[in-house]
Amino acid sequence: MAENTADSPGLAALTALAARYDPIGFGAALVRAGASLAGQPAPVARAAVDYCVRSGQAGLTSMLRAAGLVPAEPAVAGDRRHGDPAYRDNSWFALCLRQHQLFAEQLRALSSAAVLDPTTRRKVDFAVEQVIAAAAPANFVVSNPSVLRRAFDTGGQSLVRGMANMVRDLATNDGQPRQVPSDGLRVGTELATSPGKVVYRNRLIELIQYAPATDTVHETPMLFSPPWINKYYVMDLAPGRSLVEWAVRHGHTCFAISYRNPDQSMRDLGMADYLREGPLAALEVIREITGSPSANVVALCLGGTLATATSAWLAARGEPGVNSLTLMNTLLDFTEPGPLGVFTDAAAVANLATVMDDDGYLPAQTMKATFDVLRPAELVWNYVVDGWLMGAEPASFDMLAWNADSTRMPATMHTEYLTACYVENRLALGKMELAGERLDLGDIEHDSYVITAEADHIAPWTGVYASARLLGGAVRFVLSNSGHIAGVVNPPSPKSRHWFADLPTLPEEPAQWRADAVERRTSWWEDWTPWIAAHAGARVALPGVGSATYPPLSDAPGEYVFG
């Protein structure tokens, strides 16, 4: 009965209407879930009655606690924003937290009861978690003791400032709460400060060559391949937190690609253009400047996917260029896409292509908002509370400043990438063709260092593990603590740790590898340093900065980073 209702003509019309205003398809998914539940009136009614009974019991318990007739209960597990002792000791706030817990349980139970296909299931579950995060007691003045306490202490001024912040953000920040101050850390001053020169520029990239910091350098240079969803300087974030700076200080001649922020004129650029005008062009310039036939490529996320495709492309042609790969939080096998799978099914990708048709690109704010809602409590509601309820200004933080510095995505490239990788998984299956070559990851014969993060919500570490097993050559697989970006910006500190298993080959199952892995209480940077040195050759005299063919054009960080 549920399936017949879900496939009715009326529902199809509603689904089409929802898709017009909701390209990802959340509205259509929720309509299907509602239709499925409508076909199960008995269990839905029982769940509703159960919820009402338990909610009433919670209210009665709260009144008895307020009268001192029952003791306080232990704090209910939840996110850290409910860590205020009042959620345990005060009957009103304890009731708010308990009611939210019951609401969350009920919503998840109803979602689970709906009969849905896997794609719709992911979308409904994702939407449910967004509603639960939005409904948390911490997000409202009357149910957040910290907000009320601050309002009392400031004579209500904190609420006035919060309202002003909300109006400002609605008008000037696409309706999103600010994560960093608008006049905070600056690129070229506090961020992306490693000295160097732009030695090459085309319509897509600038290539930066960094100034040496040692008397001699390894003979094999290093190329940093960043993602172009954000600016390149996550790899050169800030002094003491820059992987570029770390590599330069350890005697490597370093280059980095800085992608241009695409506009409408670049709408037709595809993945083959990014291959030719990105890593391949950079490797050719590096070869001419240094005389080295190949480079050690250090790549992150989408930049790692393209760097690996570049290596496979060169292998297919029997040409040098890549001496080793260091892949950071990079998916090559997209069987396990994590939460991003909600946004990357075939229908959603087709709808996104239609959305991008007018402008020729996906707006930067859309990309940022997508990544923010993957962690709504930390990246959305946390700043609603601090900025809009408590009237606080956000603090300067280098990783959040970089995260806010998003870029647009060319329509053709973005659609092609999502289709080829997320929808059809061509790279992992050996079916991807770029610039006239079919790419086979097994043809890659050089060594690779694959680093991933245990709390990565964009590239799940088990998916990265499956990707590493596709590579030819020896693979050193390392698991770091922290998340997608903090796992990369990981200078040595007391909190740093990583896991490594000294095995001849990677086992088929990641759980087996994890069982054999040993924890090391150091940053993965310190594990990588001797590995990359062993792949960088002997120490030689310093190369020049640029060459007669590629003279320096401007100081780092260049021009494209400001676009």
C-alpha cells in the first residue's frame, strides 16, 4: 500500500514541483517519505501516542523536580552546546533538553519506518538530522541558560547586539551567521605568507615557486596540488601551520598551483582542461626551471583526485612527470562518498547542471553552505547562538578564514566531475578517459603516501583506504586524528597522533588494517618527512627562481588568490 501511494500521479506532480525549487531533491524525498508513512496509519498512530505519553511524563517529572519531590537526573547525552550545568540542575532547562531528545527519537523512528529507495533514504535521514540540529534547545533564547545569563549580566545589551548582528548577516552574508570577522586575517599578511614568486600564469592557474630556506635542496622538486573548491593556501595556511613552510625548511624546492576563481567565461572548461592547464602545465614548467624530469606531487582532496588522474595519464603515455604521490584525504573510489552522497546522486547532479546553466558556474556561497550543513551544530548553529543570541563577534581563526574564502565551480567541469566520480565511479573502475587517454590506477608504478583523518566527514577514511588499494606501486597508508582540514593542517603538537601498520600490502578490509595499526603520538608530518626525503634524491645546489623561459611575474601569493 505504501509503495502504491508513493508512485501515484499526484505524488509525481508534487515531486516535479519540489525539484524545480530544490535541486538536491530534499523536498521530493520528504514528500515520498510522507506518502509512505500515510500508507501505514496504524504504526504512525501508535508512535504518536507513545510520543505524547512520554512527553507528558517528562513534563510531570519536571514539575515534581521543581517542587523538590524527585532528584535531578544525570545529564542527557547531546552535543557540547548543552554542557551548561543548568541543563542538569534546573527543571525547566532539563525539560527542554529531554523534550528535544524525545522529539529526535520520534523523528528518527518515523523516518526509519518509511519505505524508501536508498537514494531517498539518504536524503530523508539527512533532512531529519538537519531538523534535529535546528531544534536543539541551545538555539533559542528561552531554552539556553547561557544566553539568558549573558542577557541578564549585560542588561539586555547582548540581545540587542545579537539582533544587530543577525540583520547585518542577513543583509551582507547571504543570511548566514559570520564564522570569522570581515576584517580579520588577510591573505598575504597573516595567511599564505611563505615567500616566493609567481613563475607561470595561464587562464586557469598561477604557479608559485617558493624561496628556499636551506643551503642545499633535494634534487627532486615538490608540487602542491590543491583543490579548487577553496583557495590553495590551506597548504600554506599560516606561519607554523603551513605544510609548504615545513617542506621548504626540510630542504625541498616547492611549487604550488593557485587556481583562478572561474567566472562565466570559463563555463565550458572541463576536467581535461583542468588536467592539461593545471598539473600537466605545472609539471612542464617545473621541469624547465629545475631540470628534474619529475616531481613529488603533494595533493589534497579534489586536487588529489586530479593529481592521481595526472599520474595515470602520464603512465598511459609512458612519460615521466610524477616521482611520487602524497595524497591527503583523497577519494579515488567513490563507492563510499560519506554525507556528500546526499548531494551527488544522478538526479541531483542533473538538477545542479540546470541551476548552473544561467551563470555558467556554481556560486561560491553554495559550495560553502553545502559543506557547512554537513556539520550543522559546529558550523551553523554554533555561530547562530554566539553571534545572533549572545551578541558576540566571531574570533579570528585561520582555518575558518580559509573555509570562508570559497570559489566558484565551472559548470561543465563540476557536472563532469560529479558524474564521472560520484555517480559513475569511472576512475576506480578504470573507465575514465581524459585528454585522449583511458586512466588505469593500477598502471601507476611509483610509490604513494596516503594520509587520511579518522573524523573526516567529506572523505571518509575507509573510502580513502579503498582508494589507496587501487594504486600501483608501494603505498604507505597513514591514519591521522582530527577531521578533513585539521587532519592536514597538523603541525607537531601534544594533541597530534597517527596510526600506521607496517604491512607488505594493504588488507582488503580497513578494519583489519586498523586492528594491526600502531598509534604514534606525533603528527603525520613527522612520519612523512623521512618518507618524502627518501623519495627526493640527493642534496644539490639551489636552483634559480624561475628561468629565462619562465621569469618571475610577481610576488607570492600572486593575483588569482584574490579573485
